[in-house]
Amino acid sequence: MIYTIGDVHGQVTMLNALLEHLRARPLRDDDTLIFLGDYVDRGEDSCAVVDQLIQLQEVRPDTIFLRGNHEQLMLDARNSEPTQQGPAGFVMHSSETNHWLENGGADTLFSYGVDDFLNWRDQIPKAHWAFIEATQMEYVTERYHFVHAGLLPEGKSWEGAPYGLEPRLWIREPFLSYRPTIGGRVVVFGHTPQRTGRPLLQRNKIGIDTGAVFGGPLTAAVIDPDAPIGKLPRPDFIQVIYDTAT
């Protein structure tokens, strides 16, 4: 079976609970684990999430970790102009770094205990940078296409193209409203929170970002890779909700 997990966004408590649910099924050695990206930013402890995923990779080296747009934002910030000391003690970041910080990156840096914003890059462990760099853009099987945000349907255009954005990391429309299958496969994706807390299930797509960082559940979909397209059975969805009392 394939177990695919939606956007974590630093919610390490929920991630740990979900992994325990999977292990209890039990999760077998020949099952495939696929994470759809957005491990960092906004949530309770992005550093702990990356630590947990690195440990999981050591135990299950065949686990697939896809890249989300927030990992890309973090890498773009790292690869941009260095942060500088400005006049009157102000710290001057690059536009890429400011963009990341404004979209949850500040929470990520706080989780790493960053106290010197001039040298924030060096305060993130090299193993964490290596993990983020190694994330994949997509994972394709015979019947399913796993990707963070979605796919650009053939012959369609989208608003991110003029800015050189990668649709697999950023797209919403026209992907979300597109009804035919793309490449003959069902697209399994995250990125767009399903505000109802329920996954999106359509003939051509399965969306499992259920807004964990916004108070919704963290969702995993259990998928039979041999399920025939056109007779798509409802996947088994496993969900955990953050208990603020704990």
C-alpha cells in the first residue's frame, strides 16, 4: 500500500501521532511512505519536524519526501544575497529572505533557536539543509501522480508562469477546477487547504492538505496502487487533530 501524508507545517505533535497510527496498522516494510511537502513554516516546531523526518528516513530509506513551496522559499532565501547589518543596527535581508520570513519562515528560525539574524543560515544544521535539498518534485506510479501543489493541464496557462514559478510547487487554478485525468493518472496533492477538514476526492485528483496548521487535522491517505483508474475506490483516510489540552 501507499501511505501519503499532507502538509505538516511544523506540527510535530500531530506528525508523531499520525506516524503512531500508521505503525499500528501495522506499516509493513514493503509499504511506501510519501510526504507531499511543506514540512516547515508557521507551526509549533519546524526544526523538530525535520529531525523526525530525518530519523524516519534512516529507518525507512525508501520513504519519498516531496518538495513543497515552503521548502523552496527556504532554499531561495538561503541562496539569496547574505543578510547585512544596516544603519542604526537594523538587519537588512534580501527580498527572497523577507518573502520567506513573512510566510512563516520567522517561525521556522525561532524553532532553530536563531539569535543572530546576520548568520541565520549557519544556525540551521547541515543535515537539515541536505534533507531539504534532496526533496523531490514529484513521484509517479502507473496510476498515480504525487506532487505538492498539482499539475498544469496541457494547453492551459496559469498566473505564475510570468514569474518563473514551478507549477508543481505553486499551482492552484486551473488545476483545481480541471476535471479530466492528467496523463491518465490520479493526481494526489497538498498545498491547497481543504477548509472543511475533509480531503478532496474527485475522479482525477485527491487533495489531502486539510489545514493542520490552521486548526484542521493532519491527513494521510491509504492508497491501493493497483486500483484501476475510472473505478477509483474511496481511499482510507487517517486523520489526527492537535489536542491543545496536551
